[in-house]
Amino acid sequence: MRQQIDATILFFIKRTKLLKSGEAPIFLRLTINQERAEFGLKLSTLPYNWSEKEQKVIEGRPNSNEINKTIIQLKKRINTIIDYLDSEDGEINSRIVIEKIAGKKEKKRTILQIFDEHNSNAKQLLNIDFAQGTIQRYETSYMHTHDFIKWQYQREDLPLNELNQQFVKQYELYLKTIRNCSHNTTVKYLKNFKKIVRIALANNWLKNDPFASVKFKLKQIDAIYLTQEELDKMINKDISIPRIAQVKDVFLFCCFTGLAFSDVKTLKKEHLEIDKEGITWIHKKRTKTNQMSTIYVIKAAQKILRKYQRFPELKENGYLLPVLSNQKMNAYLKEIADICGIDKPITTHTARHTFATTIALENNIPIEVVSKTLGHSNTKMTQRYAKTTEVLIKKNMQKIKNLY
């Protein structure tokens, strides 16, 4: 059942914006459920001819009959429009009513139009409120939404009033079946789309929330990391193909430092610091969260940096390592896994998990230190990366094995 409509109609003159004739323009202010909108009547009168109390021109003054008649007609028209919208169960707010009075055709908003506006605004806020990776995810989400609308409805776009729970359910099914997305990937795309829906709801462009009864829950997935044995295999494997060898080096550098793909790709000399003791540090804000990572660069990682310090292409752009796109890196890493005899689906993110588990925790580095290195705001986030392995259990249990 619709809530009671609280509408207030006020006619007034703007004494601070007098016309050249000395007259004040007459305005209508409509407030519906605390939302306000104003409209100029294109009528005016001398300030001393206007009655604030009665909201009209004083009887007998010039043009009083014509102006007051217009005011009465406008009041009736406003009430008629509100009653009509209410009977049609349509959206009611002051902006819509004023647009109808002014004869403006209400702009029909569509799903992809709002999505595109959001993405355009995000691009303008690159490196301010949005990282490049976040913008790319919204662009991909836009593409999936467009393709779904075309596949399901045979149309290029849909008006907002056709967005409902059925749309969301069909979209989820489309992502999981036609696009073959995993459950967690589907949830991430739906969350991106939900933000667009929230924008429409906040602006009163959408009446009902199609996500009202939809709950998202990511499935817990065991993170893939390299064991010490597998890591040694990769370190000791001599690869003669330069491009694949470079990918291996970048991956190992991430294993030794905990840097994510987006952070190693943008790593520059300015992020390095050598202290008084000759220790090399990386101080870099994470691209994804803007949290500062403080990384002690071990000798194995330093060796990789020295290997590429004279690369012409790197000297030109100021970057420290030859990092390919994430897609190409992951494709080459599959080859590297086969070459090294590692039976795991390795990706660039595997290196980050390997650092947290095999490099750090299995060597008794406290989780607080691991958290700071990874650029996490708290250790709870770090626990998702760091796995309690048999090696770690063995090391700790050996401390008490002779006590009982």
C-alpha cells in the first residue's frame, strides 16, 4: 500500500531578483514528502501588490484577476496530476509534477544509459576514487549486461521500469550458463550491477528494488599457492625462451615480495628506498585499496631487479620489470607450470598466496608482519591469503611433541 502523500504548494515572489520594470517574478514551490522543486510562472508583479499570507496579488491591483486566476488553475492542475499518478500507481515526486506542469517531456531513463554514465564518471575519477582495475571491471560488467539484454530481450537497452526481480534471476542464470562464469565471478558482476540499481533508487528513477530479496554469498575457495618444493622447481628451471623467462621472473618477484599484479606492473624506482644499513625497501600504496605496503626486498628479489635495470623499454617508461597484461601472464604461467611439472592452475595471484603461506608463515614470520607487507588494513584479511599447511603444523607441533 502506498504511503500517504504529503504535498505542499507555495506561491511566492523573489524580491531579491527584481526585473528592470521593478516587478518581482512569481514562483511556485512544490514540496512532496520533503522533496522540493520550483517553477517560474513567467508572471510578475510589484512587491507591494503581493500578499504573502494569501499567496496572490491583492484584489484590485493591476493584473490581479489574470494572475490570481492562473494561480488557482495551477493549484487544481497540481492536485489533478498527483491524483492521476496515485491512481496509476506511478512514481510521485515534486520534480515529476513540475515537469508535467512545465510541459517538459520526462526523460526516459534506461539501464545501460545509467550504467554508461556511471562508468564515464568513474573514468574521470581515475586514481582519485577509482583504480584502473575497478574501472575495467565495471566496463566488463557493462558489456555482460548489454549482451544479456540483447540475448534475453532481443533489444539494445531496456527502460528502468522493466527492471525487476525476474531480470536479476535471469541475468544470474545467463552469467552461469551462457557466459560460463563461476559462482563467485557471477556474484561479483551482480554486485557491480547492483550499484547501478542503487543509483537509480537514490534518484527516485526506480520505484522498487529488484535486489530486495536477493542475497549474495561468495563460496569459500581454497587459495592456490606453491609449496617450497614447487617453488624450488620453478626457481631452478632454466627457461631459454626470453618472453616466458621474463614472466617467470616477474612471478617469482611477486612470490618474494607479496606484490599483486597491478602493483608490480606499476612498480617504479621511486617506490624503492635503501636505508642506512643498506637494506632495500619497497614503499608503495596498493592500486586496489590505497593501503600502504611496506616490503623488505630480499636478495633473491633484488637479483631479479638488477637483471632488468638496463632494459631500454623499461628505462623509457620508468618501470622496473617487464610486466605483460594479466591475461598474457596467466597464459604463459600455464606453460611454465607444465615445463616445471607443477600440476596446479597457476595465475598471477598465486604468487601473492605463495608469499603469505610458503615464504612468510612457514618461516615463522608473524602474521602482523605479513599483513603490513601485503598492504592489508587488518590481519583478518591476511588470514584469507595465508593457509595453515602441514609444514606449519609440523613445525609448531614439534615444539610440544616430547612434553607428553
